[in-house]
Amino acid sequence: MAKLENSTKNMVLSLTAITLVVGALLGLVNAVTAEPIEQAKANKQAAAIAAVVPGEGNEISEPETVTSANGEEAVIFTVTKGGQPVGKAVRAVSKNGFGGKITVMFGFDPNGNILGYSVLDCSNETPGLGAKMPDWFQKGQKGDIIGKNPSTNNMTVSKDGGEVDAITAATISSRAFLDALAQAYGVCSGTEVATTSASQQQNATAVASCENSQSCADCAESM
């Protein structure tokens, strides 16, 4: 067999063949993994709903996507048992975390009282500070919000005159969490609660200050 001539044409043909093979393999991998990834997301979401509106035999409605007051999409799941409403689970987003967006699932009973919450994403918050968010506001913890109602309780951090103890040295992350709560309650009840405009401005000022500071990690989260 004659040796292939080392030419530009042969190199182009070889690279084209390699590209086609790699593209086909990537397509195959994507096809194989897409369903398990989607299933994992669905399982995580179902677990979050069960955590925030607990109860045996609960039935979950199809999701309803709405736009919250901050312009982000929120998703509402109505939870029933025996045909009777037991609460709503709402997935909401705040854009005002220390590292950007955070996503939280909140549960409310039919009267708007907070049943529970599950943090779906706070991966960009300061490690060891904002990352305490999944536990800090749970029942019996220092920032406990469970059983409170955003229409009657001032669900802002105590530094801003509210009733909620912020995560130690992570006020920005705490404000963002409570902003997500306000968005969730707003779309769930159809009523905006007085919460976040001042806190959002304070967060924006703090982050801007941090960006101009050499001691960002030491100062901004606690502002």
C-alpha cells in the first residue's frame, strides 16, 4: 500500500474525520447522560418540596411558573392531601447574594405561615459564612423563621430593624435569603410584602464597597 502523501489535503481530511468522530461521541454521551441528569434534578426538587411541605400522602400539582417582583422566575407547586390544600412550595431566586444569585424552595401553609425551606443553590456565597444558610434559619436555630408569617412578621435582618438574626459575618447572604423569601411569599399570596428595597440597596452598596477594597473577604459579607 502506497504511503499517503503528507499534504495539506490529507491533513484536512484527517482533521475532518477526527472532528466528526469526536462530535458523534459527544452527541452519544449527551444522549446517554441527559435523562439521568434530568431525573436527578427532578428527584432533588421532589425532595425539596417534601422537606418544605411535609406530610404522608401529599400530592403535588404541576408547576406554575410566574414572574416575581424582582423580575426572576418563581415556580409554585400546590400541595394537597385527599383533595384538600395543605400548602404551597415555591422555588424563588434572589439576585442579591454575595456571589450573585441564590435559589431557595420555601413551604407555606394555607394561611401563609412558613413551614420550611430548602436551599437549592448558594454555591457562590462565601465558604463557611453564607454557606451556613441551609441550617441557620431552620427551626430552633438562631435565625429561626419557621412558623412566622411574612405578612405579620418583619422578615428582615435585625441590623435593618427586622426580626431575623443574620448569619454571623454574612449579612449580605442573609439579606439575599430573606429577599428570596419575600419573592416566594409574594407570588404565593399575590401580595408583595414590605421587605427588600432598602436591603437590596444596602447589599449593592456593600458589594460595590467590597469591589473597591483590598480586604473584601474581611468586610463585605458583614455589612
